Amino acid sequence: MKQTPRRIHFIGICGTAMASVAAALKDQGYDISGSDANVYPPMSTFLEGKGIRLRSGYGPGNLDVQPDVVVVGNAISRGNPELEEVLDRKMHYVSLPELMKEVVLRGKRNFVVTGTHGKTTTTSMLAWLLDQGKLEPGYMIGGIPVDFGQGACFRPSSFTVLEGDEYDTAFFDKRSKFLHYLPEVVLINNIEFDHADIYENLDAIKLSFRRLVRIVPRNGLIIANADDPNVRDVVAESPAPVAWVGVSSKAEAQIVDLRQKNGRSSFALATAAGRLSLKLGLVGEFNARNAAMAVTAARRAGVSDEIIVRAMADFQGVKRRQEVRGVAGGVTIVDDFGHHPTAIRETLTALREKYSGARLWAFFEPRSNTTRRAVFQTELPSALALADGVFVSQVARLDQLPPENRLDPEKVMRDIRAGGRQAFYLATPDEMVEQAAGVLRSGDVAVVFSNGGFGGIHEKLMKKLQSSDFNLRTGTP
């Protein structure tokens, strides 16, 4: 961009990252407008509350605002009538990562958090630690941290903390988003196969991470998971220094004495300089590792250990990550963004620890571009079977995949039942809620796994469990 645009239009504005960045730029005085196929609460009310002009549906008329630049979301493809008008009129268009690079990130100290799992939580932790250390960081996070109340904020500070996604950038740029973020420090939590719609195999994903490693400057730093062989392979020839974090003896910053009780964790981070004792209001070894990665990065930024200890203990987490949505009929309803087998497994393990003795039920929507496919046909049942009972819905956007490429939910059910667990395949959330009301009882925990809205199943389940017939059957007051 030759000059900084003042009027920016977002096509696909209701995506989490698009909306967060649009709102943050509006707060900085930019004139923002946007369109999306489905403009509805809560995203619509959030954006309208910021004074952003929204149009529901795509079309040439949405460009009448005469923007200086159009930001094209990565879900937008050729054939979209608004995009076609942008191309026909030779308007200036960019991807969201490009906009970030030129308007927000150039010349900053950018800390980029990457990996298949844990990006949102780790990014939120790191931004919180730097904020409490009075460094006033800007941030872009693919979720809503409870401590901040919004997913993005850009400040004049020299620090920016970003969630770095390996997914592709836009219809015209198939590089990973994180390659645009001009990193000084890169955190690599873990690397597994994901995004089967754009990556052929694990090696293709590792290639993208290798490209990221190559652009970290010699005076930068890579903070890497010492326990993940894929991460060790990717950073083996890093031109920048590497700090290893993990539970194994290979880690230079080693997690030791991990204890979990009453929904909280405590552990020490042991380094050559000594031990730092930490407390965290989250459970699970994976969250301890997320915290250790964030602490290592915060130390790099100059935050004192005293502030780190206090801020980590106060960290409140992220919406849709083990978020308790409410208790109805004595049943605790938990919302979680998990959609990869590893994330599901880790979350169920953590909830089992947190709610010791309770029956644990998993509700899963095969919605992501990977879990809709047969790629994890074996891994999903083994992960979901960590619950006492499982509900799985119909594969989302069924018509877009040939039968031989789709996940087979009925086979998932058979595999789970073979291990002695209850398992139900029901096409819609409404059917799942009706069936669940017949088997749930007071004291149970129900966790909903989806990277989307899942047809409002959380609210429907709570309403059903609050009904008099459910409470009469279970004896709940």
C-alpha cells in the first residue's frame, strides 16, 4: 500500500478475525464498512455497536461507500458478486494479513503464536502478561479473551501479539497467514495434520512452518515445544535462536511439579536461572504448556517474574475454551471450540480432572473442513470415547463431499459402543437435545464441541434441562 487507507470495506466481515480487526481499526478512527452472507447477533450487534455500517448479503451496491481499499476474507471465492465487482472495477483489494502487515505491523516487535492447538489461549495469555507488565501491546486473537472482552486492539506500543494461523490467506494468496506477520518472536506450540481441504499431508504443513522459521531474524527468537517431534524437525535448521519449553528433560524451560485441584493448576518452570512457581485457573497439561510458552515469551519482552506470577494467576481464559455456559437441571453445560481429535482428547482429559466423579457427555458437530472428511475416522472415536457418552450430529455441508471422502458418523458410533460407551448419532441439534433429555441426570457435565454455532444447541439443551418434565424425572429441585 503506497498510502494508509482511511476508508476500508470488509467482504466477509462477520468472521471472527475480520470482525475483531474491523472493530479495532474503527476504534483507531478508520471509516469501516462491511458485508457478509449472514449478518445476525451477536456479531452484528457487536459491529453495529462500534458504529460500523453492515450489509447483509453480497452485491455491487455494497461498494457504493467508495472505499480506499477492500479487504477480502479468506472464505470469499470467485463467483461472489461483490468480489467480481471489485475485480471488474479494478479496485484496490488486499487480504486481511496483508492489511495487518502494512497498516499495523511494519516496524513493530511482533510476537506470533502458532501451532495446531492452543494458539488462542496462548496468545491471550501472552497479551495479558504484556498488558499487565505495562507494555500496552496491540493484539489480534482468534477468539474473545475474557480479560480483554474483544479479539483485537491496536495501540501505539512497539509490541504486537498475534495468533498466527497456518490456514491459507485468500483466494489469490495460498500462503499461510502467519507468513505476513513480520515476526520477531515465534511460538510453536505443536504441529499435527489439519486443514485437509488445503494440505495434502503433514509434510505440507511442516513445509509452511519451515517457511515461517526462515523469516525470523537472527536477533529474534523461536520458542518451541520440546516434547513435539514435528516441532523439533521443523526448527532443526533455524537461523534464529531457539528456546525449548516442555515437560521433558529436553526442555530448557521445563514444566515440573504439575498439580491440579479444584479446576486450577500449579507448576514450576525450571530454567538455568532457577524455578518460577506459577498458578493458573485452568487445568490440563496442555494448558500448563500454553502458560509456560507465554511466560517464556513475556520474559523475552522484559516483563518481570513478579508481574508474570500475579498476572498468570489472574488470567480468566477465553470464551469457547472450556467455557461454562450455565447449569440447568443440575447439568453443567460447557462450550469448547475443539474440533481436532487431539484438542477433544485434551479437553475431555482436563474436564475429567476438573469434574472428578461426574458423568461426562460429549456433543460433537463434524463441521471443520478436516473433521467433515474421513481423515480422522479412526482418531475421532478414540478421542470422544474418553467421555462416558457421546452424541454426534450429521456431517455439516454434506452435499459438498462425495460419500467416499466423508466422515462416517455411524461407524464412529459403532467404534465407541464397542468400548462399552453410550453413543448416539442424530442428524440435528433438536433431535440430540430430545435424546439427551432421556439419559442425562443431575450432576452430569455436558461439553459441546464445535467450531461453529451448532444450531444453538447450548441454549436448546439448557432450556430442555430446565423444563419441569426433566426435573420431575431426575428429581432435581
